[in-house]
Amino acid sequence: ARERIMKQRGQLAAKERELQRAKKALADAPEPPDNAKELAEAKKAANDKNLEWRAVDNKRDDLHAQLRQPQARLKSMEDRLAGIDSIRGQKLERLQLANQRSGRFNIQRGDEYVREHRNGFHKPVIGPLLTLVECEDATHRN
């Protein structure tokens, strides 16, 4: 038991010496440089760059939106012209004129809605059936 105690005391003394050497080495080590100011400046610069980036990105988005407006209007006019030129468009216009007398429905707006949202329906949906009917007799055509 005494040998074990003596052995443990020797180990304890060796560890205390090692601890003293480590404390002395730590005291002799140079202090790390204080980079807080540089770090704060770098963070501020990064933040400023992010703000600049967002401003440029927002400006680019605004320019794209301005560019899309005339393109969308042109596309709308082209579609409208194609609708007027097509037989279906002519039938739709005649149907709208005939319906204006009763004034109950806006046929063209309903047809546009069906065409724009045709992918959202569960089953195939077509517009007004009278635009699909082919009639050879001129008296019944209108």
C-alpha cells in the first residue's frame, strides 16, 4: 500500500511540474493580435457590398419588368389580331354580339379564362361550342 502511495505521489509531482512548465510557456507566449477592429471593418465592407448587390439586383428586376410590359402588350395584340383573323375568332365575336342583346354573359372574357386556365382543369375543357360548329348553310351560320 505504501509503495502504491509513493508511486502516486511521484506521479502527482511529475504532473505538477508539467503543469508549471505549461503555465510558464503560456506566460511566455506572445499575445494574439487584436483583430476585432479589422474584423468589424471587413464585416461592414461585406454588408455594404451586399447592399450594393441588392440595389443592383432590384434595379435589374425593375428593368426586366419594364421590358416585359411592352412584350406582353405586343403578344396580347398579336393574339387579338390572330383571333380576329381566325374563323373561330369571328364566330366568337358574332356570338358576343348576339349575346350583348341579352347582356348576361361576357363570352370573350369567359373564353379567355378557359384558354388561360385550361391546364388547371381536371378534364379537357373547350370554349363555346358554337365556335366549333361548322355550318354550310349561310342562313343558319349566323
